[in-house]
Amino acid sequence: MRWGVIRFPGSLDDLDAIYGLRDVMGQDVQPLWHKDEQLHGVECVLLPGGFSYGDHLRCGAVARFSPIMKSVGKFAADGGLVIGICNGFQILTEAHLLPGALTRNRTLSFVCERVHLRVENAKTPFTCTSRPGDILTLPIKHGEGCYVAPESELLQMEERGQIILRYVDAKGDATDAANPNGSMRSIAGVCNDRFNVFGMMPHPEHAVEANLFGADGRKIFESIIAFQSVPEHRGQLRVEA
Amino acid sequence: MRNVRACFASSEGAASVPDARTKVGAMQVKVYITPRQGILDPQGRTVEHALASLGFAGVSDVKIGRYITLNLDAKTTDEARASASKMCEQLLANPNIEDFRFEIEGA
């Protein structure tokens, strides 16, 4: 499968994403420069973590206006698969490709730890190799990961199944103590209402090798590969919650 | 909430040659961005606690936002106001989580 990994000025995790996908998982990866308007025929666009444009103004607020984001918007409108990780998630919310916003952690501290995540909806291109209730263990590292959205929108998202991942404790309970940043409803990852755009604060690309702090991140990428390997799914979105 | 003050200070007399450094029609826009009501403002809350521990009693609802100034060439204050409003909606503020207001002053 052909992946595109965008590099914005200030992206940090693009190389880990490329390493994980290409070197560990044997995927075809096309690095994409933010000023490039071509997506070069990729089947999934990945927006990596980092500090695009130095996080100036708000995280992701400036990267949203990079030339490539027009193409990403069109690609998503046509049903193409888009995944944003950490800063990539922030960019997707700023670009209005995903609902809500990411604000300062409630502790005001940068958090860098491993967290447990519960798969809430496994009928998406990003989680289809998991089962609902599965627990993934992935690293987080962010200062602005507190997910917020208007209550009315959150209710709609719950109904449609757009809340994909929640922060939980080792037993799978979404307790306040297990919420590392104060996100509303312990939200760690969400989809748009068509389920082809996904954003998550935890880092699957930093967890692709069992001997390096676990390989649960592969489950996200393997889901996308499994989804895309079904011929009817190519270029057209058919999965619904 | 939008307080628009247009004060074209022209005490120099009408015949004065325009100075190249002060563009004709340049206005200053002052934008105030604050966390939207109901959105958690952890910075505001931390400062509120700090003020209380310093002994300032009766402090509540501390909000920490952002203040942006910019110069803008515009023919009228209406034009400047429309332009500033678009800037806020599209980039300067995130309407999901922030409220904004601005003032316009003649340069």
C-alpha cells in the first residue's frame, strides 16, 4: 500500500512514521513536502507529530494553510484516508477536517508517558483489526492534547460512533486519574462523520517494534492496510459505524 | 462588543505632504482573544489560585488570552472592520474554543 507522510517545517515524527511504515512494515512510503500540491497517488495521507511552524498562534493553525492542505482537503472530500497523529491531529481540527479542538493540558505540563487506550469503535478503517474494548498501550508526548468540543457536538459524535479511542486505566476504565491531559470524555482519538479522517494524540508510529516499548501502534496501521486491501474500499469509503 | 474608534488625527493641516512612513489609510487593529465561556482555562485557574495565595481576596473568573495588534491599509473603518472580522474567524482565533473582539484606531 502506498502512503504519503507530510513534512511541515517543524514536523518531528515524520521520520519515525516513515521508518515504521517502510522499514518495519514493508510499506511503500512517499514523503510529501508541505509546499507540494501533489499527493503522488498515495492511498493514505499521514500528518505526523511535531511542532509545525513552531506552534505559533495555536498548534496547527498555520500549517493548515500550507499548499498541500488544499490537496488533503480535496482527497478527504473524495473519501481518501487521512490520519493525523499528535500535531497532525491538531492540524486536522484547525483545518475543520475533524471536529473539536486541542488545548493546553489541564496540568499545564508537557506529558511524556505510556498510556492505555480503549478501542471504542472497531468498525473504522483505522481500527478494523481490533475489537471493541481492546486495550492498546501507546506513548503520548504533548503539551496541548486536551480535547474539547461543544457538548451538543460531543453527544452527536457519541451517537455516530466518532469517538474511536479513550484514555483508560490498565483495567480498561476511563477514570479521571487515567486521563493524562483533561480531555473531555477522556477522548484520545476521533473520526469525522464519514469515518475516513482520523486524529489521535497518542503515537502509533513510536510503537511498531515489540522490543522497543511494544508494537500496539502497528494495529492502527495494519487496520488501514486491511481496509485498503479490500478492492471495493479503494478510493471509496464504504465502512460505517 | 466591537468598539470601533476612528480618530483621524490631522492636526498638521491639510496641505502637509504625506509622510512615506505613515501610509494614508493605515489603521491599527487591536484584537483581544479570550477562552470561550465554558471552556476550561487551566492557565487562568492557576493564576487565580496564585493570586489567592498571595492574599488577594475576592478574585474569580481569571481568563488568560492573547492580544494582537496589526496595521491595516483600509479606506474606511467599515472596510477595516469587515477585514479584521474575517482575519479573526479564519486565523487569529479558533471560534471552537475562543471568543474575540477588536478595536480599530486611525493611525
